Amino acid sequence: MTNPITTGLCAVAVAAFAGAACYEPPSYIYGDFVGTEPLELHSSGVGVHPDTSVLSDPNNPFVGDIPVGDLKWDIETYASDVAAFYSWASILAIEPTGENQFYVAQNLADIYVNGNAVQDDLEAVREQAIAAYQAVLDHFPDAQSFDATGTFAFELVTPSYLAILDLGGTPEGDWVLVTGIGGNTTAVRR
């Protein structure tokens, strides 16, 4: 089966060599539309480790065909925040890491901010985003991600802590913000 994102990205490379400057991101993943519908939460713990209910969510386009390799980044970049949520949550369910949890949380926060959820679920999406960021603090305190070059690692605890505050929540546990020499703020455990 041809992967439309890979095909689209190959078309970009060909177009670049041909001098073309126009690229439209694909709207299909695995032959299905993704992210065209607002998020409707299937369960109360979806996307928050250790919950794996996303793998049985009838709205999840990735059930049975979880994105692997760089495809998760293509979905993050080119698909909607709903599609990216389902992608990261599916990956988190089978590979629980702090990076996967962080991107689930980030996409839930984006869905909330952009109002891209069923209206009755918006407040629940905000609470789910807070819980997903809290899961980074609780389960993955050493979590890191890497920049696009794959060479520079950055920690995910501080952005998770700050995102909880931005969403109107209160980080739980023994976490506090400290300001170091140079004015950098970092979340640490007491």
C-alpha cells in the first residue's frame, strides 16, 4: 500500500529539483481522512499513561496500524492536532515514553486552545491535557526530546510543568520552579 505522506514528501523532493515551489500537505494517512472531525473523547483516561483505551477508540484512525518511524513526525507536522493526538496516543499505548506522553499532552492542549473538540468535551479535553502533562512529571521525570537534527536533547519536565500552569492547572507532587544563574527557570523535585 502506498503511504500518501511518503509519496507527498517524495513529490516535494522532485518538485524542489524541478524548481517548483508549491507543496500541499496530504490529507490522507493510510488511505483514511484524519483529523477532519473534532475530537470526541472515548474514555476518561485516553492518552494518559498507563491508559491504553485509545487502541479501542472507534474514532482512532490508527487502530491496528500504528505510525512507526518518522511517520509520527510527518503526522505531527502536516495533519491536524486531532490526527496528531491519535498518532501519539497510539504510540504511547504500545511504547510508553516521556516524549510520546509529552506530544500527546501538547496536542490535547492544542485541541483545547483551537476549540477542535466536540463542544461538550472541551473542558474535559483541557483536564485531559493537564493530566497528560502531569503524567510526564509523574512517570517520566527524565524525559527528553531532540531537535530536528536529532543532536540536541531538551528536557520535557519544565515545559510540562509550565503548560499545566498555562492551562489553569496546578502541578501535583513535589515539583517547584527554580531560577538558576542566568535567569533560566527549571522544574525540579524538592
